[in-house]
Amino acid sequence: MALSPNLKYLFRLAAVSFLAMFYINGFAQGTPTIFDCLGAKPICEQTYKEEFFPRGEGNFTGEVNPDFSCLLDNSSAVWYTFITHRSGNLGFQISPDDIDSDINWGLFDITNDDCRDIFSNPAMLVSCNSVGGNLCNGITGINNSTSVSTQEGICNSLNPDNSTVNTAWNIFVPVEANNIYA
């Protein structure tokens, strides 16, 4: 059965419109993976253990902006999301199997925004730590043993605000019930 020229035109127009829609919405980069914020693993338990830590790159590059984040990039980063179930102060601990691992992390509030806004919206970054070396490798997170929410640089060196020394730990993050974080 042959299609009429008008019907062929409509099919082509629909196909081009469909592809343009996916390209404009960022889907041209591919399917999101766990290496992309849009493909983040949801965490539903109070304690989560990653049994297999894969290495790789996602299909959405440049998600993190080094101009206002302590993270230079998000290569080999696995993304996770979680919802806070009550208001209060958020703290967490990341404990790698290899105590010499230099773990860098950022915490983004995506409650009212989309993962695609992280690069351009500095207000989404609520805590970040990329301090490494010496006693700062290994276990890291938020335990309120410092007064800053963003740290980068070398362990035990002065923080950029010159009021504290860089450590592997950040100050608690005040959260509201039902906020979503990545």
C-alpha cells in the first residue's frame, strides 16, 4: 500500500517535530543513567549501602557548575535522591570501603527545581565538600563539627572565609518535611 504524498509529508513532519521536541527537552543526549542527576538512584532507607560502585560518565554532561560549587565536575559521580520526611537538621555520613578514598560530594535541593537547573541556579546547592588529603580522606559528610556548608581545598588548610580549617565535615542543613534532595 502506497502512502499519498500528503500523508508522507504529515508523517515526516510528525517525526521531525517529535525529534525536535526530544532535542529541545535535552533527551538528545541520551537516556539518563545513575551518573546523571535525572537518573539518580532513589534512597528510601535511613541507612543505604552501595554494594557496587560503578565508574563511568553519564549522558548529561556539565550538570555541576564549578563557578559556585566546590565540585570541579561530576565525572564518575553516582547521583542519589531522597525526600525528607520531617523538618529539622539534616546530617549524614559517607563511609567508603577504602579509607584512603577521597570522596567529594554536593547536596542540591531539587524540591522546586529540576536537575537541569543545577548548573545555572546557585541557590540549589545547599552543602558541598571536596576537601581531600591526609585525615580528610575516607569518612565524610555532615555532622555539625564545623560552621560552614561549603569546603574545598586541602585538609587542615584555612577555609576560603578564613574563619575555619578545612575538614571532611560540614554544618547541619536545615530541612523542611517533603523536600527533595539530590
